[in-house]
Amino acid sequence: MRSCLLIAVLLICSRHSFSQTSHLTGRVIDSATQVPLKGVTIMLQPGNKTGITDETGRFFYQSIPVSVKTISITAIGYQKETLPLSDFRNGQVIVISQQQTQLSDVIITANAANPYKVISETDIKMRGVANSQEMLRIVPGLFIGQHQGGGKAEQIFLRGFDNDHGTDINLSVDYMPVNMVSQAHGQGYADSHFIIPETIESTNYQKGMYNVDKGDLALTGFVNFNTANAIDANQVKIEGGQFNTYRVFGMVNLLGQKAKANNQSWYAASEYRYSDSYFDNPQHFKRFNFFTKYHGRLNANNWLTVSASTFYSAWKASGQIPESAVSDGAIGFYGALDPNEGGVTSRTNLNAQLLTRLSNHDIVKNQLYYSRYKFDLHTNFTFYLVDTVNGDEIRQRETRNLYGYNGSYQHEGYIGNTKLTTEAGINTRLDMTKGSELSHTVNNFTVIDPVKLGDITELGAGAYLAETFQFSSKFSMNAGVRFDQFYYRYNNKLATDSTLNGIGVYTANNNIVSPKLNFYYRVNDKTELYLLTGKGFHSNDTRVVVAQGGLQTLPAAYGADLGTVFKPAKNLLFNAALWYSYLQKEYVYAGDGGSVEFSGRTRRIGLDLSGRYQPLKSLYFDADVNYAHGRSLDEPAGANYIPLAPVWSSTGGITYTFKNGFNGSLRYRYLADRAANADYSLVAKGYFINDLVLNYTRPKYEIGLTINNLFNVQWKETQFETVTRLKNQAPVDGIAFTAGTKFAALLHLSYFFK
């Protein structure tokens, strides 16, 4: 309470100071789209006094030293502008133009709250996003694996965590959640395939649990995909390649240049994709996506953004197969044992955001979103282990309505020469599922034994308050606290559910407080140091919470990062961090078995190292090396490995962009061997694979070739310890895996027009 009163006093003081002080202010917009630019670095010279534009493109200085002669405007991917202070009009709009991304545009400051910001901005502009998988791989150290066909959410690995399909990582698009809580297959299930890659303009991410506006699931970090508010050209693309793979994509402006000049934009994008994939059993994968977005300035102080999308996918899956079956010759490396595996899923979204700038330049954001989601998955992990006659096929399905609201208020002011940024916000989401089901089936739809059946209602509400103190151009501090409250309701419709006491409604609630404290210090114009600390959590499935009778079902996690952003030369950039995380014991709902599994305390320490080098304007090198050492604290040494937790991993590549139109990249992914079970008696084998992109780009068209697994390495994309039994055979405890892609070439032709 005292800390809240202190922040309130500081806010009042800062408001008073703000209103009494002369100032310098202006706005920065994009020349092509006329959209305000957030995160642009404004530097007063001499003296290197820096500021950052807000979401309305506005920058503000309380006072101007008499020695200042020029204003420098720098943003990654834009031409640098330098204006004489004598020619600058207070409140002036500065228009900057896009150019080829240069590392020389990166400026080291102590007032950027996210140390990964410069890496993320540079990477996505240089490397681009070619497909749904690349959207996630843009995060250094993040690995994904697909083990149930192209329509299922990927398995995610980051910072020594097997995040399952999203349990410990918070994913969103335009601040609308991707993750599904209390999902039929797994907690935090994050299927991002409804996002069309070409609509992504930028990606914000940060590792760790240090952002006060991120609550549930943000343990290893968060990723927010930002779709473009406006596009500067229409596009049609046709793709085709091996394994009967093809894709048709289009994106067009729906308003003309006159509307753009009036700060109005509306465009639509759509794609259809089909592939049989590289498995012996064709996947017959098909997916349709549609997305449209309007962004407009309603008046001098209000910006409205409304988007809508819909997505449908259906597929067959080769699934996971036992190593023993491949070794015995019963099946090939790319074979399948149950041809009925696969699924159908769909999601429709509405997302509305209103940004308001008050008369004192404070910013208020309001967001409402809605999703209609359907999921139907058929899998068979153990084959004939339990039911030796019919097999062990299971069906998981649900129908969901998701309603949500995000609101925030941001104020900037001064106490003396200390700049204060206050942010307060609330997040609310209501998930309501109908017919959340887990059943033992045969031939996909015939139910042999129902395991779970019921309706879920889960309400999560969070509130946060944060204060950032910019003490000088060298030192800043961010302090915040977050409170989250959850209410759970489960209407059990299955009398035979062994975890509950019969048919009926079960309720529960829990809450958690999460403080954060972060420090940033700019040693010089080449080096920034930072220390990040915080507490985070992930919620557990409603069916876990209501069954545990008040036991600890909202365990906490604690973490710290000590790192640096280092730029020894204008074309060389490093980011390095030592990190630590500790998790309390937790209860986890095993969606494939309908049971509650217990895991104890864990501790992880690690090192992240990222390097970016641009020796020539046309060449860009990137490399990320990541190490994590994780152990269970409640098990004896030698039996305390964390299954599937990545240890050593690395990604990197060379990207080139020549003036004659040729561009592309050669990339690698390396994941080292790791423990597949607690005593490391089973090994999840690592891999090293390469991907190649070759393009020829002109103003009106582009021709390109993408090759995945360039050297046709035989590798295992996902691996699990699984006890399996083939028909009429004995059980085997070993590795079950899904094969990674073979050499796969894909041609594309794009046409651009106004």
C-alpha cells in the first residue's frame, strides 16, 4: 500500500512539473503509409540526449540545453534525418522514409525497456518471415517441433524448458492472445497458424518473466506479433513445390491514396495452402486463412484499429512412431502406424483497439477481442498398449468462445531532471468451452470409453502498475507489480470421471501477486548493462484446479537476467545474458490421459549470446548460441534431469541483398542431444540442418526458391519417451519420434502492384 501511495504522489508531482516546464515536442510518421512510428530514437546533439517516440509517434523533451544545435531522428530500416534546431517548429511532424536496414542505425540507450528490441527489429527487417514456423524462430534460442501434422500447434523449446504447446510462453498477435487456457490437448495451447506471415510487420519479444503487463504463461518469455497497420503495395503470390505442395496468397488495399493521405488504411489478405508432406502416409493437409484490418485516425486525438480473421485447417498425420519399430523393419523412417491420426481446427477473431491521446498527452488504450474456436484431434501414441484389440486411439475436442479486454493508461512527466513514465493497466479474458472431451475411440468417431466430458468456464483478470524512472541518459529503473485473480467452473458431465465425485458443477479460485524490478545502465555509446528480476507464473487447467481441493495450483516462478547490449563497431552488435529461473512445485493436467501429474521444484541457469554483423551494406550475418542447465531439485542426482529440456542450441545464417535484385539467405539450426527421461537412460538425438532461400526481386515482381533441409539430413523433429505396443507384440519403453522434413524445394512467384 505504501508503494502505491508513493507512486501516486510521484505521479501528482510529475503532472505539476510537466505543466510548469517549457518543452520540445514533435511527431514522426512513415512517408509511405503515413502511420505514426513508435520506438524511433530522437537525439539532441551535441550532448546525445535521447528520447523515444510513443505509440502516436510523439516525442517530448522537458527542456533543451543551450548547447544543442541539431535534432537527429534514427529508426532501424529508415533513412536517418538530421534537422537544425533553429529550423524546427515545436509540434512539427517529421516524415522519414524506409531504406535497407543497417546495423549502423542501432543506437545504444538506457531508456529502452526491452534489451532485445534492437535485435528483433533488425532481424525481421533483414530476414523477413516466410512461413508460420519462421514467425516463432525469429526469437533467438527458440526451437519448435511438429509431431502431429501441419495443423497442430508446434512444440516449443526455450531456455531449458519444454514449453509443450505454449504452457510457459505467452504468445499474442496485436495483443490478442494466441494461447488457449484449459485447452483439450494442453494448457496454454498456442496454434499461431491463423496468422498470415506476410501481414506481420514487426515482432516484439523478451525472454524471462520481467514485463509487468504480461501475466499468465509468461515464464520463458513472451512474443507479440504486430500486423501492419497499412501496406504500401498490393501483392499476389503463387507457390509450388515437392510433395504436392502449393499455396496461393493475395493482399490488397481496399482504400485509395486519398484515404491514406487522410490517415485511413484498410487492406485484406488471404491464403490457401495444400500439401501431402514428405511422409509415406499423405497428410492431405489443407488450410484457408483470411485477414482484414482497418486503421484510421478518427480525429486529432483518437486512432481506431479494427481487424477480423478466419482460419480453417484439416489434415491427416503420421504421428509419432517408435524407434524400435523402425529398427525392426516394421515401418520406415517416414512411415505411419495409425492412418486415422489427424484433425480439424478453426478460429475466427474480431479485434478492436482504440488509442486516445488526452489533452495533456497521456495515452489511454482500450482493446476488445473475441474468438470462436473449434478443435478436434485424433491421436494414437501407444497403439495397442492398453486396448490390445481396438488400439489406443484418443479423441480430444472442444468448442470455445473467448472474450477479452485490455486497457492501459500511460503518463509521462518530470520531477526535476528525472523523467517518470507511469503505466497502469488491466487484462481480462473469459474462456467458455462446450463439450471439452477426451475419449478412447476407434476409427476416429466411435467412442469406446469416455474419459473426460464437460463444460469449462474460466475467468482471468489482472491489474498492474509500473513506474519507469529515467534518472539520466545513462541510468533508468523500472519497478512494477501485478495482481492476477482466476475463477474456475467445471460442469462435469461424466459420472465415471475418476478425478471428481460424480456429475455436477465444481468451482475454485486462486490468485497471485507478481513484482518486477529492472535496471538499465548505459556505460557509453557502445555498451548498455541491464539487470532484470521478476516473479511469474502459469495457470493450470480448470480440471486440475477444481480437483485439487485448495492445494497449491498457482505455483510461482522466480527469475533474473544479467546482460549487456554491446556495439563495439557501427556494423557489429552483441547481446549476452546470464539467466536464472526457479519454479515451485505444480500440478499439471495431462490432456492425453485426462489425469493430474505432479512435478516438483526445478532450477535452471543458462547463457544466451547473440551476434549480428554487417560487413557490407548487402551482407548480414547473425548467430545465436544458447546454453541451459536444468535439474529437478526434489530428485537424487542422476535421476533429476528434466526430460526434453534443451541444453546447447544455436541458430544463424547469412542474409544478402544486392542492388541488382538478388537476395536470400543460408541458415542453420543446431540442437544438441538432450535427456529424454529423468535418468538420461534415453537420449533425444540432436540435429544440424540447413535451409536456403534464393530470390530475385524487382519493383513489380519477385521469383524465389526456398529449400528446407538443404543437405537432406535424416533427423527427428520431436522425440518422447513412450511405452508403446504394436499389435500382437510385447510393450517397449523407448523413444517415439516424428521425422523431420526431407529435402523440400518450393518455388514462388510474386507480383506487386499499386
